[in-house]
Amino acid sequence: MPVVFLQQLYMTDGGRIGIAVAVLIALGLGIAGLIIAAANRRLLKRVFGGVQGQQFQDHLAAILRTFEDHTAMEREVRDALASLEQTSHGFFDTVDVEHYDAFPGQAGRFSFSLLMLNRNGSGIILTSLTNTQGSKVYVKRIEKGKSDTALSREEQDLLSKHTRS
């Protein structure tokens, strides 16, 4: 039955054109397949060289061992980076000091505020207020750019200069 159908189809002009198109498509796909296969053979020859038989097996095993070694090394590097990422949040990315005269006319610009923040905007402000009788030192904790303790104008200015609101 399929042969009779093809014979009847071939007898029409549209049928002949359709069969010709199908043959051309099949021929094009075949040529494309041959080109891809040749490219793959060239690639395999570059990767494996001219080795055959047991040499091929040994060469392939060596490549697989190298790949596994690199995969293990990549895993170690990723773990080390993740660990460093976790611990680096404790490092201070921002360190700045502002000198000022806390008590005008008494001691000069010997008072200061030292800001130390990590990348999360957390850290401390260490302030030393100096007058003619001596110095007092205060430390205030900063969490995510904010302090739970009231900040002086100088401390707030210093913090504002380095945090995003």
C-alpha cells in the first residue's frame, strides 16, 4: 500500500516537487552529519593524539584522573573562599579618624573619634575627649550603620560619611 501511494504521489507535479525537496533535505542533513562527524574526529584526535588500543585506555584514564584532581582542587578553593567570606565579615573595611576640639579654647584639636567598620557597616567608634584636665575614652558599638547609644555630633558626622542611608 505505501508503494502504491508513493507511485500515485509521484505522478503529480506537486508530489514530484515534494519528493525532490524531501530528498534534498535528507541529502543536506546527511552532509551536515558527515561534517559534524569529521569535526568530532579531528577534535578527538587533538585530545587523544594518535593513540589506539591500550594506549587509548591509559590516555583516557590519565585525562579522567587529571579532571578529578582539578575538580577536587576547585572544591577546595571554593570551600576556602567560602570560609574566608565568612571570616572576612569581621575585618574592618573602613577605618577613619576625625580630630576636633571638643572643648573650644581649652586643649586644641586633641580630641578624636576613630571609626572602624566591616563591610556590613558594623564595628565601633572609639572617641577620646581631651581637655586641660586629661582625656576620657568612650567606645560605642555600631551595628549595620546604627548605634544603640547616642552619638555626639562629631561621631554622627563621621559615621554618616561612611554609611549608606
